[in-house]
Amino acid sequence: MYTDKVMDHFTNPRNVGEIEDANGVGEVGNASCGDIMKIFLKVEDNIIKDVKFKTFGCGAAIATSSMVTEMAIGKTIEEALELSNQAVAEALDGLPAQKMHCSNLAADALHEAIKNYREQNG
């Protein structure tokens, strides 16, 4: 059902936790399945230097959260805004169709964190 990459990011998630002095925080959720993702950003000179996440959800939700943090680190704010939920799923070699709509909120959470960063930093 799940690809090897999904299982790897689920069993060995990268960048789990919080950033105490985050300058961007985004949270999204899906009421139908209960998945909630919170992304913390540390941005310096328009570059995402660090990303951490906390996710309450299924294996796919945790895997997509882990993958989006890996994809965002080192990118400019503009590059990170171009990351889509579809790109995250593709980076994981795909997700089951029933997991695409509810578990793959990772790019949405990243975009919310960037929005929060921009609101705080003009």
C-alpha cells in the first residue's frame, strides 16, 4: 500500500520537533480524518535555514510532513512557495489515492508558515 520512501519517512521522520525562536509557524488540519500538521520555520536572508514539524495523524501524514521539511530546507521563500502537495507525494514515490486529500497537507502547512513569516516580517 505504501512505498518504501513513505515507510522510511514514517518510521524515521526527519526534522521532528519545534523551533523555539521560529519566525514562521503554520498549522493546517483536515477535520474528516483528524490529521493536524504544524510547521516551524527559521528564515534568514530569505532562505529557509531550518524547518521542524509536529504532526498528529496517520503514517502518510507523518511521512509527508517529514518529506516537505527535507524539500524546503535551503530554499528561498519563493522557491518553497512553489512546492505543492503533489510534488511532496511524487518525492515519496506516490501515496494511495485515499490518502492524497487528507494526509497530504504538508505543502499547505509550509505555505501557512511562510504566510505567517511574511506577516511578521513585512
